[in-house]
Amino acid sequence: MPGISRADTSVLGRWWWSVDRVTLLALSVLIGIGYVLALAATPGLSMHLSDPHTMAMVKQIIFLALGGATMLGMSMLTLRQVKLLALGMCILFFLLTGFSLMHGVEVDGAHRWIALPGFTIQPSEFLRPAFIIVSGWLIAESRRTPGFPGKRAAFALFVMTALLLKMQPDIGMTFLFTMVIFAQFYLDGMDMKWVFLAAALVVLLFIAAFFYIDHVHTRVMLFLHPTSIGGYQAHTALSAFGNGGLFGLGPGEGQVKHFLPDARADFVFAVAGEEFGLLFCAFIILVFGAVVVRAMTRLLAEPNLFVVLAAGGLIVGFGLQAFVNMASSLSLIPTKGMTLPFISYGGSSVLAISIQMGFLLALTRKRYQGDYS
């Protein structure tokens, strides 16, 4: 917005000169890529709204537009508004996550979604950014207010949330919450002995999940034996990258979207590789990396502990989610039903990650001493 003067004291003027425009640009590029792949990942596209593929594409484009507007709106929040909004969201979506266990829509044995007119939502997607803000707030307050049990409260909130997610079950989301709270305690100055103990605990929990949770065991075995019959999805996704080569087959020319039911969601990165090639995939990785590195760099000079913990947790969750999706598409790790932020199909995913990045932009804005409240 070159027409806005530095002397402009309006809400828009103060926002423009304080927001991190590099991160904003990178996130806008990801939304643009989401538009492109909403078209590319739609098989058998016709221009009739009666076609379910067309309707899915239109809904995704609408969600991307809503997500972008939501992200911009939330990036204008003050720190106090961020805290209050996150607290309200945390309470609401924690209750809705519990509600989904009893009255949610069952898909493949999991109760993660709540049916609304015309679409479904996954409350845990919206709980994640709110949880990150609230846990960072609690941990920071334990240092700011002597005697306040903020760290214990944050850990208790994590345990209750993890139990809810385990009951759905949603192991991938449980893993994300675990890594985020671990990162926040580490940023707070966790003693190294606790770091090693926590890492050992995560490994033990993974081993336990492998032996006692059927779908985890199945996915790990398919990863270890990719040529088996059940490894069809991962093998097909991996072959799509080979078909695409360096420059891709061209928009709409890919075939993987016709054979994989999750091509628009879990394996959208494979669609990008087949139709647009290795260079385009490298560009996507570069943009995600730019968001993570830029945010972490800005936090190095941040004096407010709450901002460091909350923004650090948000960017760890964002980067880890992107890594898991892309790595599983490339068969570098076992497949996991985790969306690629802004790019995979899904209204809940797009809106939730838009809120998460809106929080990040709000937290990383330039502030003067009097603005920290």
C-alpha cells in the first residue's frame, strides 16, 4: 500500500507500517498456490454447478477467500485482543471437540467432525491455534506473576486436550499438540534433563501406538513395505513425482488425481509434482521455509516472553504440519491424514490455518514499549 503515509495514525495505517510484510507476502503466495491447485486437483472438471467436482472447487475457492480476509482482519488485533479471543475460542472449541465424540460424524471409525448445513467442521483444527496462544499465555504469566501455577495449568490443559484427541482418535493432531507444548516449554528455558526425558517419552509413546493402535501399526508397516497391496496410495503418489519430472506434465494433465481419493487433501503435493514439476514443488517448500525462518528471526529480538512462546508455538505447528504432509507424500515418513496449509482441500483446515497465521501476524507486528499488554 504505497499510498499510506508513515504519519497515518488510522488503524489501517498503523497496521501497514507495523505488520511483517515479508511474512504477509509469503502467506499470500501460499493462498494463491491454493487457488491454482484447487483447479488442478479437481478431476473431470466441468463448468456446471451440478457437477460435484465443480462444487467442491467453488467451495474451496470461497473458503480461501474467507480465509485470506480472516487472516488480514486478525492480524490487526492488539495483544490483549489476541489473548481474549484465543481464550474464548479455546473454551468453545474444547467443548465442541468433546461434543464431536458423542454426536459427531463418523468417518473411517473416527469422530472428529460436526455436521452443519452444507458442510462439516473439525473443531480440533480451530482449537489448535487457540490452545497455542492460551498455553503460551499461561507459561509466560508463571514468570510474570510469582506463585501463579501457569506451567502446571498449561500442562494440565494439554493433557485434557490430548485425551480428547486420543478418544476421537486423531493421533496426528495429538502429535502436533505435543510438539507445540514441548517447543513452548523449551523456549521458556526447560532444563536439558527434562528435554531428554520428554524426547524419550515421545519415542515410548510412538512405540506404544505402533503396538496398540491398529491404524498406526498399519501405516508404519505400509511405510516399511511400500510394495504391498495396502501401500497403493503412497506408491501412486510417489510415482506422480516421477511422471512430472522437472517441469511437470502441464495444468490438468496429471493422472494421480483420478486414482487417489485423497488427491485434493492429503496428497495435493503429489498433484503439484505431477502437473507442475519438481521446480514448482521446490518453490512451495521455499515459501513454507521462508514463513518459518522469517518468523523465528523476528522472535530473536522480541522482548515479550508471551509473544515468543505464543508465536513460537504457532510457527512450530505450522511448519511441522507442512513438513508431515509433504514428507508423507514423498514416502519419507508413514502416511498421515494431515493437510498442507492453505493448499489442501478442506474448509476447516483453510479457515483454522488462516486464524493461526492471523494470530502470528498480530503477534509479530512492530510494537513500542507501551503496546505490550
